[in-house]
Amino acid sequence: MSGREIAKLSCRILSIYTMVRAIGLIIMSLASMAVGQNGNFSFQLEKLIYSVPFALIFLLGLFLWLASERLAFVMVSDFETQEEHLEFSIEDLKRTAFCTLGLFFIGLALPGLVSSFINLKFIMPKYGYFMQPTEVAKLIETTIQLLLGIGMFAGSKGLVRILGVLRETGPGKRTEYS
């Protein structure tokens, strides 16, 4: 299996996880809209707005599946052609892992940021509600998670180099698989 094939497979596995997670969240969101007086369907704009982040999770999963080929090229761009380079070094595997984790963190953070934006823009002003300290902390956490994800995806090659330098200067001997 080539490096790009492994990277593409990683994106597709992450895509399946993301879409399955989103479907469950969308079903829960729709079920909450169905709760009304006497079991009648109660459509409320706020409940529909709350389901937007879950739909974005699904769209992110769909994007990961459809763009897995291009993302694999970005994740493992050192190969000139896929057919000629079937060997996959441990550094390439580490780089693919950092890229996949970066995409995972981005996928976790985006719905939270969209949800916070919707709350700040539409819900809170309508009811005169202000952000609580826990909500501010959650927004900061989600923003840091997004930035870490972007950093891991975009800087995977540098992270692998830093990891290599740390292994070289560390107390133990570096093995072929460390």
C-alpha cells in the first residue's frame, strides 16, 4: 500500500465516523423538534437553528470522503508518482497520522464554533441572555482545538522533524520505529 493510499484510507475512515456521528445528532435534533404539546410536531426556528452544526458535521464528513484523494496528496506530497513509490517510511506514517488527527480536531471544533456563533448572533440577543463563564471557556477551548487541528494538518512535516529531533536528543537510543 502506498503512502497516498494510506492517507486516503485515513480520510475515508474519518469521513465515515464523522457522517455516522452527524446522523445520530441530526436524528436527536429532529426528535427534539417533534416534542410539543400532546405529542404534536412543534416547529420552532430556534430548534432548527440548533441543528445547523450537526448538518455541518455531516457535510464535513461528505467533504472528507469526496476530497480524500486531494487531501491524501496534501498529506503525502513528497511522492512524485503513486505507482513508483510503494514504500512508506515511518516519517511518512507519522506525517499522515498528524494530518489525520488535525482533520479530526478541525471536525470536532467547527460545529462548536458554529453553534457558539449562532447563539451569540441569534439566540442570546432575542432573549437578552449573556454568555456565562463556562460558555466563554468552551468557546476558548473550541477555538484552541481548531487552531491545533489546523496546525497539525498544515505543519505535519515540521512536527515530524521536531519529533525526530526530540528523539535524537532524548535520553534513549533512537530505534527504527520510534
